[in-house]
Amino acid sequence: MAANPLTPPAAGADYYTLETYAAEDSVGYLIAVVRNRQFRALDIEFAKFGFTSAQWPILRSVADGATPTAADLCRRLNYDTGSMTRMLNRLEQKGVIERVPSAADRRVVQLKITPTGRRVHRKLRDAAIRSLNHMVRGFTPQEIHRLHEQLVRMQANLEAAYEHE
């Protein structure tokens, strides 16, 4: 008889085992489902402005100044260089970002948000906030805070386990 996956394992034991693992009930699967549904919701929200959920993290990162080059964006967002180039081309064609040669090193191209990009960024940010609020509807502030803490811990656990990979 398989163990009940909701029964906590003994201290120090792995939670998931061959006997207790069911893909559709796993935390990883549920996180992926929520992520996919969030992207779908963002696509619906962003379509009003002619943008997609895939373009949002790039525009947000450039607007925040956190990732000044395409290489920085690739590392931060886990994109390959070909995909990133295509995404940046689309955003540049839409007039929301521009590529500017670095004054310090002409081989480096900086990414800058345009005035149009600032206006679009504000609209997309508001739509993202609306979508996030739909996602946590019915949660108390304490539940949201606790979930946030747990997700940060999961991220740290994975980074620690695979930091040398």
C-alpha cells in the first residue's frame, strides 16, 4: 500500500519517494500549472496593448535598469542568445527599447527604454498587478506573505543544490 503523500515523512527523510510521488500532485507540477495560467492571463491582459507575457520580463528588466545588455538579460531570464535577439528586435520595432553603443566599450551594446517604452511599461505593470491580484484573490495578507517566503526558500534550495552545474 502506497504511503499517503500528505503524511509528513520522518525527520530528515525525503518527502517525495517512488511510493508517494504522483506528478500531478507534486509541488513542482502545481507551480508549473500556476505559472502557465499566469502567462495565459498576462497574454490576455497584454494583448490589449499589443504585447505578450514573454516580452514583459524583458521590457520590465530594461525599464528597471537591472540588465543593461542582451547578455545580462539572457543570464537573468535564462534565454538563449538567438531567442533574446528576436525578442529584442520585436521590442525595438515596437519602439519601446533601443540599442545604444556603450561609450566605455564600443563592442558592448546597452539596452535603453524609450519614452514610448516607459508609457507602455506603466500600462503593462498595471495589468500584471491586476493579474497577480486575481491569482491571490481570497488569500489573507499573511497567507500571501507565507507563500512568498516558501517560494523564496524553494528557489534558494534549488540554487544551492545546483549552483555548480
